[in-house]
Amino acid sequence: MDPLYLQAFFGGLTSGSIYAMIALGFTLVYRSTTVINFAHGELVMLGALLAISGVATLKLPLAAAVLIAVVLSGAIGVVFERLMVNPVRNQPPFVLILVTLGASALLRGLAMVIWGKDALPLPSFSGGQPIEIAGASLLPQVVWIVAGTAATVALLSLFLNQTIWGKALRACAENPQAAGLVGIDVGKMVRLSFMLSAAIGGLAGVLITPVTTMDFQAGFLLAMKGLTGAIIGGLERVSGVVAGAILLGVIESFSSVFISSAMKDAVAFLILILVLYLWPQGIFGQREQR
Amino acid sequence: MSASPARARGLDVRGLLFDGWHWIVTFLIIASVPALLFGQTYVMNVFVTVAFFSIVAVSLDLIMGYGGLPTFGHTGFFAVGAYVMGILAARLQVPLILGIVVALGVSLLLALIIGMATLRLKEYYFAVATLGFAVIVVHVIAGFPEVTGGWSGLQGIPRPSIAGIPISSDLQYYWIAVLMLLAGLIVGRNYIDSRYGRSIRAIATDEQATSTLGIPVARRKVQLFMLSASYASLAGSIYGLYLRVPTPANFDIPVMIDMVLMLFLGGIETLWGPIVGAVVVRFLPEVMGVFQDWRVAIQGLIFVLILMFMPRGLAGFIMNRLARGRTSTHPKPVQADATAPARLTWVPSSAESAAPLLRIAGVSKRFGGLQAVGDVSFDVAAGQLKAVIGPNGAGKTTLFNLLSGVIVADSGSVLLAGRELIGLAPDAVARLGLVRTYQTPRLFASMTVVENVLTGRDALFTSSLLANLVKIPASAAEERTARDSALALLDLVGLRQRADVLASALPFGERRLLEIARALALPPSVIMLDEPAAGLNESEKDRLGDLLLCLREQGLTLVLVEHDMRLVMRVADEVAVLNYGQLVADGSPEAIRQHPEVIRAYLGEEVTVAAS
Amino acid sequence: MHRLARQLSGVVNMPALHLHRFDRLAKVRRVLAVPAVLMLAAMVACAPSSGGGGGGNEPIKIGAILSTTGAIAGLGTDELVGAQMFVDEINGKGGINGRQIQLIHIDDESKPENAVSAAKKLIQQENVIASIGPSSAIVSASTAPIFLESKVPDVSAIGDFGPLNPYLFSLFPITGQGVVALDFVKQRNLTKFGVIVQAGPLAESTRRTTTPDFEKLMQMVAYEQVQPSDTDLTPVLAKIRSAGAEMVLNPMTGQQAALAARNFKQINYPGVLIVTAQNANAAFIDLVADAADVTNVVGTKVFIYQDLPDSDASKAPLTDFATKFTAKTSRPATLVSNIGWDMMLSLTEAIKTAGTDREKIRDALETQKGLQTLTGTINRSAQDHNGMEADWILMGVDAANKKFLLKK
């Protein structure tokens, strides 16, 4: 096989897994509150930049910096929930979405003054030597990303479906009033979901930055891609979100190589619209009863 | 996912600012302030863009604010308006007016296609699809630089002139944009006040309930989409003339985000809110200049604070302040004509034909392993009141859903005056004359009582969309007649004095009555009521019973699902009994009382009933 | 914060703002109050300062529309520092003909609408005699008609500006880069090259101005565009490889230029990579990381000024500039920062000869010849409003020491 096909696939897998890792954070908040946190990209960005500071400024070993960054991201998620989400919790969901949009701009502005306007790098977890397969190459960091995504999907699914906390969380999205009535502390559940989502976001940030580098704006763009992929796959299911994101990456890659690299975004969106026309709930989403 | 949540509008302040033509004068006065103060300075440029962006933002209020359809594609139509006109004028020497018209036509066509393709999508999905449209438009413009000039912009658009006067200064464009904005506000206001506006607000609140009132939901959504696209296209054409050299960057995603921000900062469901938002979004950077790089963060903070403390936007906040002096239930003066008998015209259900009006045969529906409704057959004669009873879970509501078209039956047939209902969409079923109410009243909480009834009456209107947009006398007259009929219906159910109260303010019993009145507005030949007595106290139930009997006297056919046996025995002509989805009995109330199957279904064992 | 928020919300819902009499006039007054307040704020913000380019000892006002925030924030920031450094130096020496120069900068946030209003503000309110910037072609396409209509000369930082505009000049070096490829072509007998570039105005201008130089030497077999948000360019590079390109030209900006280099190495591309130094800076060196050994950068001498022989005439001014720039910003000097300086240099040279009449300044800019700048020599004409002939050099990347290397 012409290595071009395989390289196109690997390229798609790289970007797709990046989108997927980011999309996971979206789905957790969505499952517990039915809103999309438009500042999630910034949480990814902050996680990455914190790790970068840890390595570059504090001279910490990579593993320590990564761990601290993820933990700090979770903490930021809690603070974010307290400041931005809690005050508007009784408003209709669209208000919350708008507030997160505003928060996204705020965080981007802060990151610009703190970390500057240039992109910053993070070392790869296991070196930069690419893996050669049949004439095409794949970065080892991508393996880390895919592994991280898979592990997060497994743990998240387990959490949401099997544990009492996860079920309580899902109940809050279905019917917060009823959930409260059966003794679920809805506020605490929402805080938990934001903390976990931000930690996942921070993890996403440290996993992807060795591949992409990170600057104050990159989080937003990547998050929009992640969200698009999640919608293609179906926001309702964790595995659907990941599948949709990877699918988006692969579609983008193949249309860039075989159709037109200039019109890639247009082609990807066209395919998105077609997909949604055929599967309004996303390809793997739950079917509506009619 | 549930449908968009009902949004409780604040207080009815619309009356204040928009009485008659008063607001147009206010608008023009306010609009002339910038012209007088800054007419010859660079600041005018910002006001011109504020005006053009406002036009698009107002159209976003129509479709996102009132219609609840999150759309991120309007910069696409904005761009089409500018570029189609520009290309025709610059490359083919087409006269500008014609170019603008062609651009409008292209936009409408695109809106129709996109609307039909995407409007059945749920919120986020719809938003992403429309965003895709905007992205594709920019890519197409950038991808064909020979035609569009690419990123360097489209050169060669001639300077426009009106009656020989060349249009080139900021001030001139400002007034053109302001007048376009005014027209947009007037048309928008007319739309919202008309049945189209009501129906779209109803759709935004509860799409399913709206369709069971006979309103073609998909068609209305597409119409609104096309209407708002036309705003963007026309604004885009003139904006393109203003820019002289339009570039894709003028219509890219950051512009779209700015416009959405303008809408929400300004306040949705106000029409004029987006204008306030546009001023804030465009001027804030000017004021913030001193903060240098910190500016972006501070702007973000300001937006967050506004959105948090003024969730209805700046305009909503202003309206709340202005409405302080008014009580929320201040009613408009209502004709004190309570003694006149209600004039109601049903579709005649006289016993002309011997055939039953509603014939249900072999209807079945299975959900996975559960046979919810199994081979149910019964008839309802014209002018009859048929009750359907049975234990909980017997499939009664499912049966209603099947009959009204909300769910598609697996098999069977339902004939209404000989017309097959199975397979029809809910709005088609309603227009044929079969309406229903719900176990929990599904009202349009943000609309007043009389507006709710008027939505029920939508199918009777004949004036077209265009007629309503420009508010020709015929359509205004139709509105008035409709309102009179609606008030008569409210009279019938005893809610006349609550006509201008918000539906959300009604106590439970009155909500039921309102839902019934709304269902009667069509007017139907058969009305199906799902547990209307649930949650009512004894005196309310008596009132209800009287109403049902009164309706039957007037020739209406009723089908009633009920648990309250006293009520059933009192009003029903015939009773059908369901258990586990099967029909177990069908006959007179007396016969049913004694029927052993029925007793077993309710009580679980045979019990001898003493003759009453 | 929560308590503060509650207090704030209490203030906002003050019941004291009651309307005593609810008549129509009060309504109108209150409605007008909001826009009136907004007008007031706008008026305060837009309060004009003293007038412009008159005679005497008033400062000469020059506008600067540079993007210091937004998508291309990196460009505008360095350009502004470079320009301001020039202004400080020339003012320190007494200004032009005894008059100080006042640089008035407005950030357009990388958005064309803002640049248009900035241009109008500078021209109408500040009465600048000329201006520098914008920083990129996305934005300058919108401001070009304004400078034309107001007849205000502008020296922008872009390399190419589409159709010729009598009042618009640029000086980002765009031609002549092919010279560095000559050696590769001769040594390795290269015949085919491909281009990877970001879609948008950069792709358009590259097609117009950069690739022709290389096409004189080789055949262009691929011209691929990528999106700014792309995270993996290996498929596109593989596509270029499939087309048979032996050299890959990478005129990208931002971190993606480094990404392309890393991806180039990742797939073991059998060929030569040439990166044009659109905005190469210290960050680029960091980001290139392991791919440093395959990365050839076409740049100007500012990147390796320390390695220049003392006989090189540009060593002294570059060293002077670079040390001052680094002292100010803690970053190494870049081509973009030089552009900022050179824009002011070109403009002030014109003002020196032509005075403060805009038409004369325009003419002087158009006929500027042999002007030695930090980037290269400017030779303009009526057909070429750019005219920057840069002293191109080929550089490598020394990742270990975090700097560029002069090659050969």
C-alpha cells in the first residue's frame, strides 16, 4: 500500500486523538448539567501552560510537572465552578453557556499577559523518535494520547455507569429537582463534575502539547474541533464522543490529502452536515423514539 | 434531551415603549444623537458598523431569541449579500439594485436548503451545522480568488448613488443603515405580533404541543430562517458597498461570534436589545484602549459580569427597571360583555351520516418487549362523549399519542370522517379536526392567556406571511376577529377576565381550562382530553363536568381519558375500558360498572357489586 | 468573591430606583438615559488631543496600526517595539528638523473592522501626516482604500498588498529568497520543489511573490495549504513527497512553521527543508527541537549578527539594535522587530527630504532608492512599492545553544 494512505491515517489518528482527549471533558460536564462549557479549551490550555512553567521555570522533572498540572487543573475547575457556574445555576442553561463563553475570553486574556503571545513547548513523554510502520511514521507521544484517551474513557464509563457517584451525577442532568429530592447534593455533584472535567482537560493539555505546543489561543480552536467531533459522534455517550472525534480527525486528514488541503475545513463541515442529516443525534448517539 | 426550556418573560413592558408608533419617534431621536455629535469624525465609522451589525443581530434575535434556534451561520448570508452583489457589479457590470436583489434571492435559496436540511436537528447539532455553513462560505470566497479577489478583497465595486447624489461618506451610510434597521425593527415587530411570531414562540417553548394544535412546525421554522437570512443578506449588500473592498476577513467567524455576543449582551426577545449590545461590543475596545494587553482579559471579565447579573441582557435589565411601577397582572380593559352567549362554530358534527365520526380499528404499538397498545378497536359517534378508562399503565395516553400522530402506530387504522390518520404528522391530524390536551397542561408559559388561545387558532388564519410582515389592513382585521373569537372561547371556560395574564401566573385549575380553550380554538370536530380532572378539587371538577356537557350540547365530539369515576359516570355516553393495552369492554356506563372484567382489572378479583 | 457577588447583586436590584409617576415623558427620559450615558463614555474615550502636523515646535504625528493582541499578536508586538526604539533614538538626537516625532499606536486586535476605525481615527482626529502598519495582509486589505481616499501615505509591514495603491507602501522582504536555494540546487541537482503554507492571505501572497523566485530554479510540483488549527501535517507532507518534491518550502508563520519542521523530520522526508523566516524567533528555536538538524532557515542577518565578520557593514547597526531590543524585552531581536524599525526609518527619511506635506512624502517614498535599512536596501519605483532587497542568508538551528547558526 502506498505509504501515503497510512500516513494520512496516522495523521488523522494524531489529530483525532487530540480532539478526543479534549472532547471527553465536554461530555462529563454535559452529562451532569446539560450545558456545554465553552471555556473547556482554556482549561486544557491552562493545564498545559502550568506544566510548561513547571518544567521551564521551576525546573521540575516532567512527571512531577505533569502530575501537579493535572491536580492544579482540577482545583481550577472547582474555582471556576464556584465563580462562574454557581452564581447562575438557577438561570436557564443558555445563560450558563454564555457565561462560559465570557469566561473563555477572560481566561485567554489572562493567559496572554501571564505567559506571553508565543507558543511554548513541552518535552515528549518518551522521546521524539518516531515509530516507523510500513513506510509511515507515528509519534510515540500519540500512543500516549491514545492510551490516555482509552484509559479515561474506560474509567469515565465505569464511573458514570457503575458507581453510585456517577449515577448520581447523571441523575442531576436528567432532573435536578428530583435528584435533590432523593437526597443527592446537586451542588456537590456539579462541582465534582467540573473538577473532574477540568482535570481531564489538564491531562489532555499535557498529553497533546508535546505534539502541538501550546499558546494562549490554541485551546479555544482545539476545543471547537473537539466539540464538533463530539457532536458528530453523539454527546450522549462517552465512547460516542471519542469515536466521533477520531472520525473527524481522520476525515479531515483524508480530505486534506485526497481532495484539497485548502478546503479541508469546508469539506469536513460539509461531511458533518451530511452526517447530522442522516443521524441527527450523532452517529453513535441514542435514537429518538417516534 | 428535552426541548428548549420555557422562558418566563419578565413583565409586559412592551406596551410601554412600543405603544403605537411612539417607539419609532424615540428610535429616530436616539439615532440622530450620534449623527449630530460625531457626524464628521472618525467615530461615525464605528456607528456605521454598529448599525449594520445591529441589523444582523436583530435578525438573530428573531431566530435565536424568540425562535430558540441557536444559529451561527448568519455571517454566511451577510457575506453572500456582499459578494454576490459585488461580483455581479464589479465583474459583470450589473446594476447595483439588481445585484442586491439577486444576492437576496441566492440567500433565500440557501436558507431554504439549509433550513430544510438542518432544522430537525437538536440545538447543539443545529448550531454546529449552521456554523459549518458560515465556514464553508468563507472558504469558497477565499478559494476562488480569480472571481472574488481572495484575501486581498473584491476590487472594482462601483460607488452607489441615489438620485444622482453619490453615497460615500460615513454619515450617509449611517443614515441608510439606520433606516434599514428601522425597517427591520418594524417588520420584526409585525412578525412577532402576528400569528407567525406566536407560533414560533410556541414552537420554542414546546414543539410537540404546538404541532398538535395544527401548526406546521418545520415550515414555520424554515420561514423564520429565511426571513432572518434576508435581513443579513440585505445588510451585507449595503455593508459591502460601504467597505468598498470587502474581504473574507470582514465576514469570518470572529465577526459571527461578535454578533452573537451583541445579541446576548443586549438581551434576547427584545428586538432592540441587540442594538444596545452592538454599541457596547464595538465601543468597549475604544474605551479600554488604555489597558493595553490587559484589555482582552478585562473585556472578558466585563462580559461575564454582565451575563451573570443581567441574564436578560442590558435591554432586559433596562426593561425590568422601567416596569417597576407596574403590576404584572395589570389587564387591558376587557369588554364587559359577559352576558352575551358565546358564539362558537364547530365543524358541524351533526348526525348526517350513520357512520361513526371516529373509527379506531386494530391499532397496535409495541415498545421493545412491551405491547403498549394491542389491537384496540372502538368507535366514537358524532356528538358523543366517549370515556376511556383503565388502570394506570393500561396504554390510554399511548393511545392518545397514537391517535394524534405523536407516535406512529405499528398497525391498524384510524378514520376520522373517513380520512385515515395513521401516518400523518401531528399538525396534519390536528388540521383535520382532531385535537388533544395533555395530562399535565402544556401551555406556552411566556405568552398570555389569550395569546395561548390564539396559537390554537392558527390554522384558521388565511393572511400570508408577507401580508403580516407589512401589516396590511386585511391582516390586522383578521387579527382583531381572531382575538374576538379567542375572548369568546375564554368566556366559555370562564377565563375571560384573565385574558392578558401570563399563562405561567395561572393556578393549576385555570391552566387546565386554558388548555381546553386553546384546543377548542381550531375549532376541532373531536377533542381528546387526557385526565382533565386530575389535580382539580371537587368544585373545579363540577365546573369541568358542566363545561364538557356544554360542549357536547354544542355538537362537539369528545373522547375522555379519566380516572374519576363520578365524573365519567356523569358525563359519558359510552365507556371503553383498556387493560394492559387491550380493550376489555366497550359500552354504556351502567354496563361497564357491572362488567366482571372491568372490576377484576381495577380490583384484582371478582367482587359482587350491590345493585345501585 | 461569592460575598462580593451577592453584595453586587444586591446593589443591582436596588428597589429604590422607583418611578414615582409613570407617564410617557418619564419613559422617554429613562430610555434616552442609557444611550446618553454610553455617548458620554464614548466622548470621553474619543476626546481629541491637540492638532497635527503644523509648523513650529509641535511634534510630528505618525500613526501606527499594529496588532498587539489577537491572532497575529506576535507580529505587532515586536514591530511596535522596533518602531518605538527608532522614535526614541531619533527624538534623542533632536528629531526631524528640530521637531519631535510622536508615534500614536492603536491596536486593531487583528480585526479589519478595528483597523478601519483606527485608520479613520488617526487620520481625522489625530491628523497624522503618515502612518505605519498594519501588520498583516488580512487587515491591510481593508485599510488600503482609506489611506487612498484620504491621501495619507502608509508604510505597512506586509510583504505584498495586491493591486497597486499609490499611497500604500510596504517593506517586508519578499523577493530574492531563491538565492539561498541556489547552492542546494547546484550541489544536489534538485529539480522539483513543493510548498506547504497556511491558507489565507499568506498563501495568496506567497504564490504571487515568493514562489516565482524558486520557480526560476526548479519546477513546483505541489502547493499545499493547511489550516492554522491543524495539529499534524505529516499527511500533507507525505502528499508533497508523493508528488516528487525534493525541496520543501515552508513560508508559514507561528508555531506551525516549527510543526512542519518537526513533521518533516518525523516522516524522514528525503529532501531539503527551507523555512522562510516570516517570524522566526526564539520560540521557533524551542519549538523546532529535535528537527533542528534538518531545518534550514532563510533569514536576515539580524538572527546571527554576532557571527558576522567585523568587515560586514551591517554588523554594527544590527548589534546596536539587538542589544537594545534584548535589554528592553528580554527576547532576541527578530526580522519582525527590524521591520518595525525600518518602517519608521523609511518614513522619516522621506519626511526629512519632503517635509510634512503628505503628497511630497508620498512621492519621496515612491522614489526612495539605495536606503540602507536593518533588513536590507530599499529601491522603490512607481511599479514596485515594496522595493526591499534583503540580505538573505541561510541559517541552521543550534538547538543546544538556543540560537541560529550562519551556514557556510
